Amino acid sequence: MTKEEIGSILRRSPKSNLTAFRFSLKKRNEIQGYFVNARDYLHLNSKNYWYVLRTDKKDEWLATHNPDLLLLFPGDVFLRIQAL
């Protein structure tokens, strides 16, 4: 997916930081998680890279904000993104 397509999905969700998404990926199993606006978000977004936090790591992230919990994906590995 292009950064414009992903940006469109984020704009349609009312509160993207609180909205869980289902990510269908080309070469991996589907995951559920959240887009995360980390410190270098704008730079990565311009290159079509996205931080994703899996839903099972949400509580730990809220407590620690440990960047090791985030997964970094290039936008072109997403087949489909659906809000949950």
C-alpha cells in the first residue's frame, strides 16, 4: 500500500491511536495492532514506513513506552488494513 492509502485509512478512523487495526501482510500471518506515532513518525511516514504495536503488547507499552515493543513495517508489505 502507498503512504497515501494508509494515510487515508488513518484519517477515516476517529482516534487512530486508540483504534485497533487488522493488518493483512504479504509474507507473514495477519496481525492485530495499533499505528504508533513515535518520535520519528513524520520522517518514517514520508518514506512509507510505519510503527505498529501488537494488541497483546498494549499494556506493556502504556507502562514503559519501550520502543523495542514496536514493529516497523514498510507500507508495501500491507495487503489490507481494517479498523476493528
